[in-house]
Amino acid sequence: MGKKGDENINRLGRPVGSKNKLYSSRRFILNTLDNNRDKLLVELKSLKGEKFVQYYIRLMEFVLAKRNNQILDVEKLSEKEVKDLIDSIN
């Protein structure tokens, strides 16, 4: 943490449009995955049984949004909101 009044603190922040280090790391990982797509498919095809399922599920986690347990107080919803919610479940 910097000290108050420290003249080395960048008070302007990062310039507009510049990319942060996290962005460049993500871009690197994405490029690496993209460049090795064929190899990944060959490796996945070589897996059998439980190993295949384990890795398949791990990869799915990057594609599907995680579900969180949510508590919903239905008494605060209108009748239409409750009906819409029930319709979306069915």
C-alpha cells in the first residue's frame, strides 16, 4: 500500500484503451487452446470410461454457467410473476 501523498502514485490510472495484464493472459491462453485444438481432440478420444467422463465434465464447466442455489420468497411476487416462474420450470 502506498503512503498518503506519495508522489509515485499514478493518479491518472491506466490510459483509456490500454489492456490490463489479465486480458493479455487470457488472450494467451485462448490462443494456446485454439492452436492445440486438434491435439486436444486426439487426446480426448484416447481416454476411456471414467477418465473420459471426468475430463468431459471438467471441460463442460467452462461452457455452462454454474447454477447457484437461490431462495425465492414467492409471497413477494405477483400472481403473474409466479405463473411465469412456474411456466419457465415446466
